[in-house]
Amino acid sequence: MSVSFSISPGGERFPLPKPEDYSKEFESLKKQVEQERAKNREIVVVMGVGFVGAVMAAIVADTVDKKGQPSKFVIGMQRPSVRSYWKIPMLNRGISPVKAEDPEVDPMIERCVKKKKTLRATYTYDVLKLADVVVVDVQCDYIKEDLGNVRTGQTDMAALEASLHVIAENIPPDALVLIETTVAPGTTEQVAYPIMKKVFKKRGIKSDPLLAHSYERVMPGRNYVASIRDFWRVCSGINENARKRVEKFLNEVLNTDKYPLTVMDRPIESETAKIVENSYRATILAFLDEWSLFAERNGVDLIKVIKAIKVRPTHSNIIFPGPGIGGYCLPKDGGLGLWAYKHILGFEDKIFKITPMAIDINDTRGLHVGQLTRDALRNMGQAIAGAEVLILGAAYREDVGDTRYSGSEVVIRKLTEMGAEIRVHDPYVEHWWEFEQQDTFPGVGQSKARFFRNQEKLKEICIEQDLNKALKNAEAIILAVPHKAYLNLDPEEVVKKIGQPAAIIDCFGILSDTKIRRYFQLGCEVKGLGRGHIQRIKDEIRRE
Ligand SMILES: NC(=O)c1ccc[n+]([C@@H]2O[C@H](COP(=O)([O-])OP(=O)(O)OC[C@H]3O[C@@H](n4cnc5c(N)ncnc54)[C@H](O)[C@@H]3O)[C@@H](O)[C@H]2O)c1
């Protein structure tokens, strides 16, 4: 039986459009676009209204000219898949399809849809026929085949290639196509251009497609909007004309007076900039993994070491890695780079050493948390198998609700394999799709569940929103994410709410020495990533 509706995260069912709806939808779009053109507004279609596209669409729709008048009319285009269709009716109600901690997101989308009427969403590709500019924000994934070996993975650019096809089939020849998707270096010139050129030829269009590339540096957190609008951008075009057009467009929609554009000569340079930028970040985080183990085994508190080093301005971006490096970008972008070197650019030798190693280290760092939890429980005379373990934090970083590739996922999968009973608390996350829908999310056969044993029961995972309830009778507590709610937990209160002493595992340098001492005094066992000095504190307490 085919499913004919798409369900929003809030549980509302939206029937998918029927074949007869498409022509009506296009007629209504044509009429609206005609009216918008009469107001001198440029028509911008944003393809893919996910984490990036939804907010980018709103920023463009919010653009005003020098007289303060809206200068763009934006149509967010989203394929009507069962998983994603709901985003269209939600957007058309003025409701953001992405949950954001940034207070600017919701009012901006509502204002553009309802008040300024410069933003609308649709499911029909026909809308591309009406575009002056198309901004491509669909995903380009990197699928890993093994845990801790990025080299055996591969780029999945099916959605991007399909989008480029359909764009070329529909757009006016002089529409600017701006690829914002993070792509494997070489994609704009060696994948997108040939796809589009071939279709243009079929359509009898002699000119080159006006292709440009400019990558997103968005951080979907408290500064979501500003991280797109009020931030530096790098861009490029496949020829002079495309370059001029993309510069003009970005200068109009972003705050480039304060955050000037960097224009590169060729798209492979801006594509490479994105990949190097994120590989660099992944590498400096991975680098501390070995020092974290060194610290644990030699009585050193890596948190204090980092603090001491950070004082030096040249080293101020040294950062503690926590139980893994998540977010959508850092775990995959380096992989896109090595994959492109072989599969797009045609080289066979293995020049990449540091980038894949960094990703592999980051992807497996969470496993060590399983060992720390096992050891802490053992020291309390208890086995990990059957132990009630509470994970505090599901998101990939502090104070956001995004769980994509979060370190906590690997921690939980490992602990489950070892027989622990898992419960989770996160004030920002309601559903953890990586577990609840692990048969199909992030894609069929792509869940990290396949790298571990006994993962079936994790489909039942429920995120507890009430911390007191979550704590009750837990035998081990893992501080996995430094959310605000966890920074000032009082040991007395925690142990009281648990109802007994427990194993406390600090993955992010959250606990002060005073708190660690107090937990020991209360009969708890404490361990932490990179926190070798804990043993010293324990010995001191024993001697007291
Ligand atoms: N999320 C981030 O923090 C972030 C940061 C910087 C860069 N990026 C990059 O931006 C790009 C988009 O990421 P995202 O987080 O928004 O992904 P996402 O999965 O949230 O959104 C992609 C959207 O595109 C839609 N889509 C796919 N194929 C389509 C098609 N043929 N036609 C129309 N719509 C289609 C999907 O249904 C989905 O809604 C990626 O390349 C990512 O690497 C993301």
C-alpha cells in the first residue's frame, strides 16, 4: 500500500499532492509571480527547504532595496516526499519547518510569509520556469560503510544530480544557479556543468548555464540567522558572467558591507575552501583524542591544560573534543574531498593521511565512554550489563536540538551492545530519529546501528524532558553535552534525586574539582574523558 501523506514532527498529517493538483498550483504561482514582477521584485527559487534552505529562503525574502522596499520574491521548493512534504504546508502557514534556538527564525519566517508576503513554498518543479535565481540547498551525503574508516565510504549525490537535471530542464537560460550545497571539489565544473549543458543542448539553448558556487557556514543554533546573513562568504562562478551575477546577488541579500565577500577564480577553489575549512576543524579536534588518553593515564586534567594553552593568542582555537564530533558537516566533508580526488578528479594515489585519520578518530571517540562507564560501575561492584544508564544530552553540541551525528549516538550504541539499559534526557530534543527510525534514517541501511550488536530495542528510545524523572534510580549518569541545564547541577541534589550513589561520567570537562570531590564524598564513582587527575582526588578523599 502506498503512503499518501507526510507527517510533521508535531504529528500532523498532510496528504501528498495528487497529479491533478500540480497544474492548479503552477497557475497560482504564475499569477503571483506576475504580480511580484510588476513590483520589480526578483524571483528566487530555493531548492530544498531543510536546515539551510528554509532559513536562507527567509533571509532572501526579507531583503529590501535602498528605499526599504522588499526586492525579492522567494519560493521555497521542496520535493513532495513522504518524509519532507510537510515542510511546504508548514512554511505556507508562516511556521518554520526547522526547530531553532535562534529567536530570529520564527518571527522572520512568519513576517515574510504573512506580512511582507515575499515567501511561499511549493512542491512543483514547474516553479523553476519562473526563476531569475535558483539557490540549491539540497543535501549531498557521504555514506560510510564501516565505523572508523572513512575511506570505504562514498558520496551520495543522487539528490543533487536529480535537482540539477530538473533545474536545467526548466529554468530560463539566463537564470543564475547558485549551488550552496557542500559538494565534492570539482562538482560544479565536472558534474553540474555537463549535466546542465547536455539538457540545455537538448532544449536548443546555445548559451552556457550560469552556474555559481558559494558554500554555507550556517550554524543552526542561537545565531542561526546571523551565521548566514551577517557572516563572511566565499563565492565563485564558472565564467565571468556567472561570477558577476553571484556577486551581485549575494551583495544584495547578505550583509556584505560588514562581512565582505571573497571571490575565487574558479568553483573548485571555493568548493575546496569549504572542505579544507571543515577538515581543519575536524583535525584540531581529533588531535586532542590521543592527548585525552594520555591525560587519563598520567594524572593530568586536559581541561586545565587546554585552559593554560588557550591564553596564548596563537592557540586560542584549541578545543576539547567531547565524546565525538557531530553536526552534519564535520564528519563528512573531508570524506567528500578524498572521494573527489579519486572519483571526480581521477587520481589513484593516496595523498590524504591526516584528514581521513581525523574523521576516523572523531567517529570512534564515543566508544571510550563505554569503557569509562564500565570501569566506573565495576569500581562500584556492578556490571555494565543490565545497568540503568542515563545520558544527559542527545544533541551534537551545547544548547541546540540537532542530533545529527552526535557523539552521544555512538556512546549509546556501544553501551547497548555491552548490555546497558539506556535512558536519555535533552531539553532541546523531542524525538531522536537516529534511533526511533533507525531502519530508514538517515537512509535505508545507513544507520550506525549496523556497526553494533543488539540495537533493535533502541527504536523504543524516548527522550525524557523531566530531569528529575530521568535521574530517579539511574546507576550511571553520563554528562555527554554541556547544555546550560547541566552546568550547575549540584552533587547533593543529583544524588538525592537519583536515590543512591551512582557512577558519574564527565565527557566535556563539566565538573569542577570541588564537585568531583563532593561526588566521591557522597559515595559516587567519577570518571571523565581527559581527566586523569580524578584518581588523585579520589585518593585524597580516601586518605581523609
Ligand atoms: N546543516 C548545517 O549545519 C550545514 C552547515 C553548512 C553547510 N551545510 C550544507 O548545506 C547543504 C544542505 O544541508 P541541510 O542541513 O539543509 O540538509 P537537509 O537534509 O536539512 O535539507 C535538504 C532538503 O533538500 C530537499 N531535497 C532533496 N532533493 C530534492 C530535490 N530533488 N528537489 C527539491 N528538494 C530536494 C530534502 O527533502 C531536504 O528538505 C548540505 O550540503 C550541507 O552539507 C549544512
